[in-house]
Amino acid sequence: VRGDANGDEYVDLADPLLMLHQLFHEVPVACQDAVDANDDEAFDLSDVTYSLEFLFLQGERIPSPYPLPGCDPSGDALNCASYRDGIAHHYPLSIRYPHRP
């Protein structure tokens, strides 16, 4: 799920906070596609601001795959070797976070 940095099946405040930690403390990222919230094919501070604007300022919708898990339709160079607690998943996960259509 794009924007779900911590792999807990939700997109919430915890995700951009973890993104900040990953960016400034050089913490490894298990799924680069998940943290690329704005789908610009890079993981940087703009992903954090994009997520916060989406969550709190009615910003643009997070691009697919959101709100359901799936492959990145843009086919960028970022990888997703694992997702959700460091375990590779190849099946859809249910999303319980209330999202905007």
C-alpha cells in the first residue's frame, strides 16, 4: 500500500513520522514503493509532506496502489522486496483505515 511506511495496513500519522526517521537516521526501508507516497520514483522529504497534506489538509489522493495493496502500476525502479513487518507478501491485505474515495 503506497504511503504505508510501517506496514500495519493503515495510512496514518505513524507513516510520515517513520518516513522522517528513515530519511534522517538512514534506517533501511523494506519497501521503497510504500514510502514513495507521491509516486515520483524517489524517497525523499516530499513523500512526507505529500502524506501529511493527504491526511490533514485534504491534499491529493495517494496514487495506486492505495488504498488496497498491489504492484506499482507505474513500474518504477523502486523495489519492494518485503512489506508488512519485513515479510514478503504476495496476496492482498485488508485495509481497515477509513479512506477517501
